[in-house]
Amino acid sequence: MCAYRWMTRAPGDERDTGATVAFVVVSTTVMEGFASALSEVDRSALFARGRRRRYERNTRVFCEGDPSDYVLVIVEGRVKIVVTTEDGDESLLGVRGPGDLVGELAALDSKSRMATAIAAQPLTVQSLTAEEFRAFIAEHPGAALKLMRMLIGRLREADRRRVEFGVHDTARRVAHLLAELAAEHQQPGPGPAQVQLSQQEIGELIGASRESVARALATLRDQHLVTTGRRSVTAIDQEALRSFNG
């Protein structure tokens, strides 16, 4: 069963009001993805639309099969995108972070949600209706081009992972995935980057069992490329992970 709960607050108001309030907040979080690719003018126009919403960790933001068509721009926190398998389990498709769009396809084609979005951390988003998002794209041609490039990039990434699944062993696939995610999670400046995913979730992203991922991480630890913790992996040397050949 998919249940939702979001919190909306005006700046400086710590109460959970249970009502939507339109306002714009400038976040100090480093933006990635779609929002970071926009011009300053387009980015300001995007965040001037819609409503700010907050979700607690592990809240389902929307569910697979939902008819909802609003679009989310992540301001702070991360979202896990999962699908339900034939046996009723959930499999991780990807992780989205600050600046990324979530749910844009439903706004563009008005069809049901293809996946479930879950707040992996305390989450703040800008929520736009489908009409608001389409109006923004129509009025800002530069943003429309960035959206096309983002969608093409996701298709290419999916194709690349399918190719790697057929030709690379688990250790190499894990190394390349961690390098990719570490680059997305990297804070400004040099240093290690922590990827907050369990071994099971890493396996779901690359099509491998948890046991195979555990063995691959042991190999990478032995070569001092990563350290591991509870539901997290820290990438110590991203370039070495990116070029890892087993």
C-alpha cells in the first residue's frame, strides 16, 4: 500500500501545517543534474513555480501505477527509484540527488507512474504540476534542450549498464558504478565520497547478487580503493575505480 505524507513550511516556521504554501527558498546544497545545467535565469524561473514540500526519510513520494503527474525538483536529500518485481519485491533502478528531476515522464505523457520514488534521506523538493512544468519548458527553450539532453543521457547510461552486464565481471561493474555515484555525491573539493547504498541495492543496480557484491567490495577494499560501513561505501580513489579492470 502506498501512503504519502509531506510537510510544508514557510521560511522560519517550524510547524507542520499540513497545507501547501508557495514560496521560493535559496538552498546552499550543491545542485546536480537538470537544475545545475540550467542558466541562472531559467533556474530561478523553475524554482519560482510550484510549491516547496518536505518528506521524512523512507516516505513514499509517489508509487508505481499512480495516476499523479506532478514533477519534483530535488532541493535537498536523495530519492531512490524502485520498481516492483514479479515476486512482489522491490528492485532499485537509480538514485536521484539535488537538482535532479523526479517524475518528469508522467508530466510529459500523462501516463501512470512507471516506478516508485522513496525518500532515502530527509527530503526537500520543489513540486510542480504537470501544467506548470510544461509551461516552464514552453517558455524557456534552453531548459527544453537541457531536458532532452538529460533524458538522452539516462537512456545512454541504461544502454551502457546493459553492455557492462554482458561483458564485465561483478567487481568491475561495482567499481565503475561506485566511481559514477561517487562523482555525483562528491562535495566541493578533493577527498573521498560516500555512497549511501546497501550491498543489496548495489547489486540491484548492476544485476548481481548481494553475495557477489560482497566479494567484489572485499577485492576493492584489499586494493585500498574503498572502505565499507553500514549501508554505505566510501570511494577513496575515484579514478582508480573508474579504470578498474579486475
